[in-house]
Amino acid sequence: YEHYRQLRSERNLTFRLNQIPEASEVLQQKQLFAYRFRRGRYMLKTYLESGPRWLRGVWVEKPNNVDRGEGITFLRAPRRWARPGHLLQRYLEHPWLIDGKKTEARVIARINDDGSALVYPEGLVRVAHLPYTLADLDPLIHNANLAFQQRMGIEVVEQHLLTERAPFPGLIDQMVAIVRDTVSVLSRKERFRGTGDFEVMGYDFVVSRRGRPYLLEANRCPGLYLDQGVAERFYRGMIQALYHEL
């Protein structure tokens, strides 16, 4: 980033960079993200590296700087949990299901270096491979991440457009508001330089069975899958909406 930024300045070039490291660093790193937003109304209870002596229910353990659904473990009533470089997040035990399977949704935003955010008003819903139950903590039941399922040998991951399948009016508007709120927090922390650059971020949500969205994490490298049916429609629409004037 610094190399291209310097090159642009020295040669009076006008290109814009798809990177705002000062801002996206906070969003990308799971522990920084959780620390910044864990007290917000839209995040599930989260502990960083250690927790109370005993916790009830099901929890999700995540490594801090690993993406693509790697290293995620589901724990039942963990005791004396402590693991450096990881966080522990409350699991939503009553998620929105499609045909009896757990769902997660991704929304994509373009964060501009003036502190504003342009959010694509559509979501991509990914569906877990096996029917939902809390009696079994098999990741194929609870982890709807695309890359994870592909690593597990699932050739076709079930996906849908949020506006076509979600029975909850106003759900996408709630997600857009949450994304913009995270950016406003960054803006107040003076993490933007006003260079005209931008960064495209993928925000992942889990939705309750009553239609309330909870923010899980953000990813500054949301993949563009242009050859997978519903995903192609989603990402082509996103490119048109977020990049059309660049």
C-alpha cells in the first residue's frame, strides 16, 4: 500500500487503491473487531483469550487471524476457558433455518476514505450441509462457511439471495445500518486519511429465527465467485453497485 501510495504522489497519478490499512486492520482482526464492538447491541457475548470459570450453553472458539472458516471449534459449557490468540463467542442456539439447516448471511460494503460506506442492498445466504440440531456439534451442522464446506469435500454449497428467501421484512436494512455504524466508529477514531482510496469488506451475520441479525465478523478479502449460480448473481450485482463509478 505504501509503495503505490508513494508512487501515486511522486508521479501525480490518479488511481485509487482498494486498501485502507488503518481502518481495515481493526475490522479484519477478530480480536480487535470484537474488542471494539462486543458491547454493541448487535454482537453476541464475546471473551478474548480467557473467560469465566464456567459458561452455560454452546460457544464458538475462533482463532484471531485465520479466515475461510479454519480453526473454528464448537464447545458445550466450557470451563476455565483460556487460549491465547483466540476468542470465545456465544453461539446463537436458535438461528434462522432454511429447510431445517442453519444459515449465515454475508453483506458487502465499500468503505471510502472519507469515512462513508456504500453497502450493497443484498445479502448472500450460505446454508450448512447437515440438518440443524444442538445434540451434535459436528461443524458440518453449524459452520456454513463456503470455504470450510469445500475443504470438507462438499462440491456444491447451498446458497440463496437474502431478499429472495428471508421471511423478515427490513432485515437487509438492519444489516446495512450495522455496517455503517461500525464504519462510523472507525471514523471517530481518525483512521481515514482522505486520500480517496476505498476498501471492500464482507460482513458476516447470523440471523435469529425471529429475524434479528447478529454481526459475527468482517473480512477484507471477500471472494468473488462468478461461476456458481446464485453467487454469480450476487457478486456481479455487487460489482455493479459498488464499483460502477470508479
